[in-house]
Amino acid sequence: MYYLYSFSLLLTGLLIVNLVFSYQSKHIDPHFWSTLKFQLCALPLFLIANLCIGYGVKFGFRAVGNLIFVLITSKGIEMLISLLMGFMFFKETATWRTWVGLGIVLVGFAVAKGKFQQ
């Protein structure tokens, strides 16, 4: 059950963070005061995101027993979310190079998982 808690909390927290920054990149004027105003309004969202990510890592560590593996998994989730945000906000589609890069990351993830279980 900790696996499900960890994954859903990490996904929620990382989605919030990436949504805020993607929205800012697309819709907020890059001048200092407008960016500051947006960031101050987004502080409650960052609080929620930090709690979700923190508890997601905590539950992931309880489930797996290896912090490095949990953090690598969270980075993998964040890369997939980044692809989603690029498509949603900027209508960017992944090229074959992107998929090759993600494949390399997945191979590295499998190697790391096998190495941690020994």
C-alpha cells in the first residue's frame, strides 16, 4: 500500500510544481514584479506540493527501503510530467531523440534497481 501512497503523492506534488512553472512560462510576463506577484499567489500551492513530495519520498522509502531508488523514481516521474507539460502548454511533441533519451533513462533505472537488490 505504501507503493500506491508514494506514487500518488509524488505524482500530485510534481504535477503541481510543473504546472505552476509551466503556467508562469506561458502566461506570466517575465518582468520582476509580475513574476513576484504570481509566485506569492502560488505559495500555498508550493506548500501543498512540498508536503506531497516529502510524504511521497517518506512512504517510498518505507516501501522500498532505499532512498536513492525512490529519488531516481521521482525523477523519472518528473521527466514524464515534463513531457506532458510541454505538450499541454507549448504544443511540443517529443522527437525520436527524446524517446531514445527516455529509453536510456529507463535502462539506467533497471540497472540501478537490479544493483540495489543485491
